[in-house]
Amino acid sequence: MAACRWRSGWPEPGSRPVRPWPVAHLAERLADGRRRLDELQLDDSGVRATLVLSIEQLAGSDDPVDVQAVTMFALLGVSDCVDLTSALAAALSNSPEPEAVVVLERLVDVHLLNTPGPGRYRLHDLVRVAARELAEQMLTKEDRAKARARWIKRLSAVVWKASEYSGHGVTREGWLQNAWLEGADDLISQEDVLLWLDVERSNLIPTLQQAVVDQPDLAVQLAVGMNAYYALRRAWLEWLQANEAVLRLAADGDDRIAEGLVLHDLGAANAELGNYDQAAEPLRRAIDAAEASGDGNLQALCLSSLSHVLERTGRIAAGIPYAERAREIGLRLGIPPRAAWACLALGMLYLKTGATEDARRLFNEALELLVEPGQERFRGMVAQNIGVAYREAGQYDVATEALQECLELYRTAGAAISQAEALNELGKLCLAQGRHVEAVEYQSEGLAIAGQHGDWLCEADIRQSLGEVRRAQGLLPEARREWRIALSIHEQHNTQAASPLRELLNSA
């Protein structure tokens, strides 16, 4: 990490008369972050004087780590992230992460940083103001922009690598530029990628929001890449925020595929949050953008998603034409997964109308489109949705058949966490049938798989479902135990599912 020369540009501390200002006036002056350091200055013992002294001591040291620490302090002021991780510092300073950690720890030693946990650092609000002032003095505007761009590109590379592991899909695969994946070669497995993103999760939205202002050319790329990670973690609120942040950029740009993807993901995030009315409008706009782009796969995706939203809100007749168009496009373009998903959506709509035979025909068509080797996992996803649809319709025998097929397909594909999810769905089906002992068996097996693979989100979901079974068995203390564990998991990972669990525990 190259060190920059630093010279104190702040006013020298000196005595200032105490003014008998009212509290309201002082609060108003302190509300301005840049002014806070001046207002809190009291002779040579003021906050600014203390910070100046610490930085001057580092800058005048013969130890190169101390000199690097001054530059690092300024670079940390470039970022809007609250959690200053070693990965963030390494990207900002363009240095190896182990070297960045040494410099960060030196800043902790002199009380310019605090460290709430291993690899995580924070600036006090007033110290952050000082870091920003120092960044403006030490670094040119171009240097600050380059530092932010390095971090955004690092994040983008990792989220797109997560997308690659999940399977980008036809449209994203074609839209993606290979250069976006450069910079994440050190993460060699999907587990490495997801763990890295879990650590940086609190930084994703602040970085994206900063990119919208400072690096708009990178912001949309980053937001669209976040899709796979947020979907895997079911972080629907953050997914919503990401697409809201870049919506205007995408709409005002010339890239209709980017616009369609952002609008689709915005609608899908709303749908996952249960905001179906808010989901419909962006999905309709997404269809228009997809049509304008000439990307048939994207158009079919948006049509299927809109049909699902309409089905969820009971507007069955309105949803059928969209699903039919999506099926026609998928079949015409020869994209089996897209056609299969449209058949699934259309079958779910027909099932709601009571047209059981038409629904069964479409469900079978969806599965038959996915018989090529390597499509077992996607076929399992379709079978899982079919099983859930039949369960919701009260057709338990065919629901059992579909969910058992789903489980076997996941086993063939080696998709362990998907197996755990399927076992949880079978447990829910048994609960609906009053077969409580079997429900516990399925969900206990799923829980063991989730624990073995360290998937905390799947574990929390299964524990919540298992709590419902225990309550149905009349075992309320056991039910509350499962819900408390699920709640602690969600609280630990700061997910939006924590609130409903608290309400559940309070009402039980």
C-alpha cells in the first residue's frame, strides 16, 4: 500500500470562549457533521486536537506501518460503509488483505478505530468526519474515485461469482461481461463465496447507494449481480432496496435488458415480501422493456412472474394470458427451463379455477421439458412447486407424489440443501394431514442435513415449521423452544423474518 504525504490542514487548537447558547441552537450546529469537530473543540483537549495529534504522531513515525496507517485512515473516510472489514480496506488501499489487517490494527492501537469483532472495524461518527476531511486533503478526487471503484468491482466480482454457481439464466448469461468476474479468483468454492458475502452483507446496500452517485456505470452491474445471493439468502428486503436504488439509472439508460432485469427483480422482491399489488406494476414495465430489448427469454420470465403475482392475488383470469404467452415464447425459442416455468405458472392458475385435468397436463408438460441430463435440480424445483400447489389445494395424495419425486430428483442432483427444503415441505404436508409423527421425522431429517452443511437459513425455516408441528401435538414448550432457536438465528443474521417470529412467540 503506497503511503501519501500528509500535512495538517486543520486549524491549530487554541482557546475559545464558552458561549451561553441554548441547547436547541447547539444541537442545530452539531447536526452538520462537518461542523461537529469544530463545535466539540475545547482548547487543546478537544476532539479535533486529539485526532490531529494521533495522526501527526503516525505521520512523523519512522515505522512504515504508521505512515501507511495515515493513508489507510484517509481511505476509510472514502467509504460510506458502517462496517469497515479487512476486505474493504484491502480493496480501498489496493493491498493484500493480510497487509491491510496489520495497518488496521495499528489504527486500533492509537484509538482511531475500534474493532467489534475479528476482521471488523468501525469509526466513531466524529472520527469518520475527520477521516473524510483527511481524505479530501490527502487524496485527489480521482484517487478517491479509484479507491471506491476498486471496492465496487471487488463486490461485483463476488456477487457475479455467486450468480455463476447458481446458474445465471439465459438472459443474465448473455448480458454478463466476463471482465466482471475478474477479481474473485481467491474464492474457490460456492461456500467461500457465500461466506465472504455473509461477512460483507451489511456493506452491500451502502456501497450500492454510494455507487449510484459516484460510479453510476458500475451501480446497475452490481445490483443485477446481487440477485443470486439475495435469492439464496432470501434477503427479500435488501433485494428490494438494491433494485430501488438503481431503478432510475436503469430506466434512464439505453440498455433495455438492464432495465428489464432491474424491474423484474424489483417486482419479484415485492412478491417475495407478499407485496403483490406493488409487484404487478414493475413487472408490467419489465415486460415492455423486455419486448423493446428483443430478448424473448427475458420477456417470458417477466410474463411468468406477472402471472404468478396475479395468481397470488386471486386474479386468475387476468393471469392466464400472461402465462400462455410465456409458454409460447419458451417453446418457440427452444428454452426448456423457461417454457417449463411458464407451464408451471399456467398449471397453478388452472388448478385455482378447478380445472384439475388441465393443471395436471401442464404440470406433466413442465416436467417432461426437463428430462435432459443435468436438469435434475431444476426439475426438482418444478416438482416441489407442484407439490406445494396441490397441498394448498387440499389434494394431498398428488401432493405427496410430487414432493417425493422432488426429493428423489434433489438426491440425484446432489443438492443437499434442496433435499432439506423438500423434507420440510413433506413435513408441512403431513401436518396438514394430521400425521404429526411423520412430520417430525421428515423435518428432523431435514434439520440434520441443514446442520451438517451449515445452512442457517434452512435450519431456521425447518425449526419454525417443526414448532408448528409441536404446537399441533399440544407440546407448546417444545414448540416455543424451536421458535426461540429460529428467532436467535434470524436475529444473529439480521433478517426481516425475526419480527414475525417474535410476534409468534408473544402470541403462543
